[in-house]
Amino acid sequence: MRKFTSVKDVADIHKIVGDAIELKEKPLLDSKLGIGKTLGIIFMNPSLRSRISTQKAAMNLGLNTIVINMEKDCWALETRDNVIMDEIAGEHIKEAAAVLGEYCDIIAVRDLPKMKSRDDDYSENFLKKLIEYSDVPVISLECGTLHPLQSLADLITIEENKRIKKPKVVLTWAPHIKPLPQAVPNSFSEWMCRAQREGLLDFVITHPKGLELKSEFTEGATIDYDQNHALSDADFVYVKSWSSYSDYGENFSNGGDWFFDNQKLKFTNDAYVMHCLPVRRGVDIADEILDGPNSLVIKEAGNRVYAAQIILKEILGKL
Amino acid sequence: MRKFTSVKDVADIHKIVGDAIELKEKPLLDSKLGIGKTLGIIFMNPSLRSRISTQKAAMNLGLNTIVINMEKDCWALETRDNVIMDEIAGEHIKEAAAVLGEYCDIIAVRDLPKMKSRDDDYSENFLKKLIEYSDVPVISLECGTLHPLQSLADLITIEENKRIKKPKVVLTWAPHIKPLPQAVPNSFSEWMCRAQREGLLDFVITHPKGLELKSEFTEGATIDYDQNHALSDADFVYVKSWSSYSDYGENFSNGGDWFFDNQKLKFTNDAYVMHCLPVRRGVDIADEILDGPNSLVIKEAGNRVYAAQIILKEILGKL
Amino acid sequence: MRKFTSVKDVADIHKIVGDAIELKEKPLLDSKLGIGKTLGIIFMNPSLRSRISTQKAAMNLGLNTIVINMEKDCWALETRDNVIMDEIAGEHIKEAAAVLGEYCDIIAVRDLPKMKSRDDDYSENFLKKLIEYSDVPVISLECGTLHPLQSLADLITIEENKRIKKPKVVLTWAPHIKPLPQAVPNSFSEWMCRAQREGLLDFVITHPKGLELKSEFTEGATIDYDQNHALSDADFVYVKSWSSYSDYGENFSNGGDWFFDNQKLKFTNDAYVMHCLPVRRGVDIADEILDGPNSLVIKEAGNRVYAAQIILKEILGKL
């Protein structure tokens, strides 16, 4: 594996989930694998889970870790080509990435979409240039369009908790106080569609009309605008807010009845409830869900360690 | 030991001080004890001594360390229960703590009092919820009411430097340019009262009237409003400013003559002078004291490593 | 070696460059040398290369590293003597340095000149007090007047890439959008003058009149105000902007024709082009240079690891 920015970088998702679950049993089994090698973990934005779980995964493998809040610890970066750099940015991604590539054997990066221009965000310009100019394997910790380590952790969590061979998994939109990126739902959908194609589960997406995700990430999913209907018989419900893709970044103000609480849970097959976190209690999910027995959100976050670790292990194996 | 937030968490203070002094001789003796385990060190506020000494202590024990400036690196946290999270806080302490508990075997935390509401600060809401929801051992690096690692380092320093079996220790209030928390003097007093009960020293507190600490932390201490009298025959003087507990957070503007300098030192038994640091030179203590031969402030700060290390060792032994 | 703040701290520059190149072949050969010892890396300002390369070098030697953004993570520092600390600074460098000395076996520090007062910047007050009060070996990561690890990395890069025994090295001034410190050119010049004295190369400095560096750093260098003439037959060109030393911190607004591009390169002996980074593309150097085959800037940055590592190794050998 030379990079991990999408489910497309994984040859066999069933195998990688199985390997991750195995590794979870003995997380220190490969504690010498990364000795003398360095993982650079680069943040353009805040992060709790990605920050800590990635460090922990790396340390489990014996890797050195260097964590950088890029624009606070270092310099504001220019990412456009062929501009005269007479503005705020003091360094170009070309140099910054190449220098990171000198110091790091692997780079993990978070660069959230700025939610101003769809073209800019979906170009994943920063991520692509980091990959190109660093010339080392790069792992996405959520970038413009996808959050693949989250989705891998989600699939691990589903695999660990499923009560039937082929569970029904529903991604349901939820309201929020501000427009959120589509990276998590895009990525979850991409992974679930792949899992569905491989016969691992059935996948349904439900959201208000107008909140369709970009179709390349939802190919094969059933899209159902009737939330109650979509939830029926669900074994896992993934609750997530996102803003409009077509009317880019616009928040959907009319979705209060999509709030997920115990009333909604009743439509399901006593489903497990998932969320990538952070979550605003009382805004998209009710306290009674998060504090109740059906919530998997903490275990899901816990699995971020093993998602990161199996990917780091795969990459280390190819260095 | 399942947590360390007060002297009450220590079964035998005499023994723990002795163990710390022993460990100081050979700090790397247990360098394999923490292998494969992770200490999360969480800061809600700035820190120099706690930040570095805790990392160093952990590394001496072979622990992995992950340091987080919580609200800068991650998300602003909501700590109230049952609120609709439609304000600035993007994550609830319930989730943040539980997730930290997934990633860390032990958590150390600094959460200084905000000095606005006594009830809020003294409730130690954040610390208590971190303990409850993380479900792993938690070490306080100064929270709402106490700073126990500082006090343990102080007691180690007294034990190492005492010239008589049962020295007289005096906590003396000092002026400051702004209202400071009571956590350090509360904690020092709590530890010294315990040490006095166990026959290790005599303890006197001196401060202007109106600056009484909360009585639960001063039980057994002699309180003397006459500084000169209190200082007489002192073997150790602990200089510290704090603001009013009764008129909460109010600074005491009339205490200029409580400034600690060589004139004050003359009243003592050539006492050693202690301070938790940081200190504002010329405001609460004179340069001549800090630069003079009686100051223990640097050694005291150095002992923060061994205070942290003995506590981490105790906790690791019970994991 | 008890400190590293200037070329003067190096007994034999030829040997240290050779040792660094040797160590680059087997960077993990001494991976036990620093076990149980701690390097504190202190930043008063942003840093990418110094930040990561120093950590990496330390980890290659088995050192523990603790990285501090001093005034964000800790407290604002007072560096003047005998002042009443009733302003913003909450801690004095005397205490902060002494405490760091308790926790760290070696300290590396970046403290960029503030560009307001030449006397203040050139006094290196902060660095000197850190050395005095910490009482442990200190490594400069660029302070008021010099950036010796950069210069050592530069000399390593010249040694690795030279095509003739005694190459001609030219330091050429370049325009910028704001006044930059003189630390990099001072330091480069100090190292090159030393290398020239030892017969390793010929050294020429070219810049507009009025931009003379402080003479103590340029002793022995040929200073040529005619850029084209200076560049002729150059084997290495070091491009760097700096502001006026005599009219301190004043930017030179009239130097547009000193911009370094392929036209300028033609005057040279197909020279390698060097720069300490970060660089503003299109402002001091053209994209065509940075993206072209003559640029050494990334390799130069990469050599920061081995510059730091050989210095740390020297210091560890004397601890």
C-alpha cells in the first residue's frame, strides 16, 4: 500500500477488517516493525480522535511520531501553482511537502474542506500535492472529500457487533447548527457500497431531498427520502449531518424532524447507533441515544487505533 | 492507586516520599514498567513544569506520552449535563473523556479554576467527569481546588532539606498583581496538615484577615495573622499568593507589606524559601531571595519529576 | 562540546562535516547513545525544518524529546534583569531556564530576532541567559544573530555535491516583501569564511550597497557589489534576503533586479542553487530555479537532520 486516501487503496476490505480485529487482540505484536522510522502527523485543523489514535497506533508499531499543527507551529502554506508569493503564505506546499518527505517515512494529514468553493474542496489540491511532492506514503486523516480511516473503523465496528451475517446499515442525515463537510458521509457511503457489493451488508441512505451526496460515492446504495421507512429493520444506524453538495455548503434549515432519538430508534431492529464524533448532544442526536445501550460511538472511536494501525502496518510492509 | 487528585489518595505519605527519594537515585530502574502503555496529558491551560516533568517521569517509566492542548488542538468542550449543544462547544466531556479512555491507560489533566464562580470551580466538574467517563486512572496537574503533585514535590523537598527531625513549615501569603487560585495553597495546606498529624513537621499558615482558605484544607494548622510572629523559628517558608475564598476571586489590594524579602527572612531560622513557580519577581518575592542561598524553588521544581514518577509507578502497579 | 551557537564551538569543521556524512549512511548506528536522556526543544517562533529535523536527529540517537512552544504552551517570559514583573510576563527566564535545566539534559532553542532594536537582537540576551541559568548544553536553532545548524547543513551539502576540490561559493542577496533577519547570512558567511581559511572553498558575498553584514561575520570574504561579476564561475550560489544591518531592519526596496532566475544562473558555472527555506516563490527566487535541476534546497533541508545529529552526538559524548 503506497497511500491510503480512499477505499480504493484497499485490495480486500474483508481481509483488512479481519486483520484489524486480529491485531486488536495483540496490538503490541509488531512493536518492532517501525523501529527507526518516522510518521509525521500533520494537522491543518483541530482533531481529537485522529490526533491521538494515529499516534497510539504508530507507537504500538514502534514508529517515531512527530505531530505538527502546520499553520500554527510552522508557516502558512501556499498551495496554488505559479503565483508570486507576496501574500500571507510564507512557504509553498512544494517545498514543505518535499522537506517533510526528507524527514518522514510516512505522512498522515488532516486538511478539512474550507466549505467555500466546491471545486477547491473536491480538488483535494493540498492532499494531492502533499502526495506528489513528499514522495512518501500519505494517509488521509480527513481531507476535502473523504475520511477513510473513520470508515475503516466503522466497518470494523460493524463487523464486531453484527448479530446477523448480512446486516442492514442505514446512513441517516441529521440536523446541525452549521454546515458540515461531506467527507464523512461520502467516505462511509463509499465503504458501505463496496461492502454491499462484496455481500457483507445492505446499505441504505436517507436524507431530505436536496441533500444528495456526490453520486460517485453512493453508487449501489438505496436512497430513500422517507427516514422512517429507511430505518425499518435497520441493524446499524449511522447518524451524520452534512451540508448540501449541489448548493455547496448551504446548511439545510428545515430538517428538525430528522433529529435522532429513541422515537426514531423504535423504527429500527433495535439498531446499534453510530456516529464519527464529535457530536453536539441535543442537536443531531439525543442524549438518550448517546447514553443508552444501543450507542456504539465510543467503541467506534476506539477502533480508530486499529484502523490506523493496520494501515500503517500495511504501508510499513511495503517500505 | 486508581487516581491521584488529593493527599487522600495516598495511603502512607511518609512511605511515598521515601519511595520518591529512592527512585530519584535511580530514575531509570523501572524503565520497562510502562512499555506499551500510554499516558495522555491534557492541558486546558498553559503549563511549564507540569507539562515537562510529567512527560519526563512517564518516559523514565517507558510509557508512551501523548500531550494535548485540548481546546487548541481539539474542540471546545461542553461540561454541563443535558444542554442542547448549540453554542461554541463542539464536543461534550462525556464523549471526549470516554474516547480518551479508549486511547490512554492513564490520563493526567490540568484544568485551572476560572475564578468566576466559586461553586463552579470547587465542584471540580471537569475533573470529576473526566474520571467518571474515561474510566481510567486520572492524575490532577492542578484543577479547581488542589495541585497534589506540586504538594508531593514540596514534601519531598522538605524531607530532603530538613535540618531537624520535625521542622517548622510556614505558608505565608504574598501580594500579586491579579487574583490567583487557591489550589496550590489549599493543596499545600492539606498535605502539611496530614504531615503534621503524622508527626513529620509543625505547620503554620499566615495571611491577612479575610484571606482564610477553605477550612476543610487547613484542619489542624495554626493560623496566625501576624506574619513576623508566624515566621519566627521557621525552617521552611512557602510563599504564595492567593485570592479571597469568602469574597471569591477578589484580589487583596492592601497586602504590600507581605512581600517576601531578606528583611522577612531575618525573622526565620535561616529558613529555606519555597514557591511553586511561576513567580513574578519583585511582586511577591524579592530577587534577593530567589537569587539567594536560601531559595529551594528550582530543586522543588526538579522534584516534580519524581513526584509524578512515583505516582505513575503506583498506578502502573495496579493497572 | 558544551554548546553549539556558532562555528566557533566546532574544533574542526572539516572533520565534523565528514562525521556527519558518515553518520548519514548509518543514522541508527548510535540509537542507544541517548537512552534515558532528554532533549528539550523550545520554540519562541514558528519552525518547520528545525522542529522536525531536530526531533528526528534526537530520536535517531535514542533521546527522549519534549517540544515546547514556549509562550503558547507555557508562560510569557521576562528576560530583563531586576524589573518588577507587573506586566504581561508571568515567568522570568532565570526560573524558566533553571527549571528546564532540571528536566532536560540538552536544550535546543529558536528565538528569532524581533527586528526592532539591533542592540537587543545582537545581544542574544535570551540565548545567553538560557545557557547561563539552565546550566546544560544549549543548541541554537536560530537566534538573534546566527543559525549554525543551518550553516553546518549547508556545508555538508556543499561537500556532498562539489564537483571540484575547491569550489567557488557565492552568497547573493535577494529581494523580499519584508525585512528579514541577518542570522542566516551572518551564519553562512561565518562558516564559509572559516571554510575558506581552511582551504575548502572560495567565498564571495554580493549584495546592493548598504546591505553590508556585520563585519565580524564576513572577515576574509570577498565582497562584490556587482552581482553578475560575483556570480561568474560560481559552483554554488546561496540565495538569501536580509534587511539592513546599518539602518537596522530596514527593507531594501530597490533590489528587484537581484531576483534570482535562470538568467542569473547563466552567469555561473552551472552552479547549484541553495536556500535555507522557507522561500517565497517568485519573490526572491524564480519557480524555474526551485523546480529546476540545479536546486539543492530539499537536499539541504534533509541534511538538517545529520547536522543536528552530529552535534547532539558530540554533546552526548561529553555529558
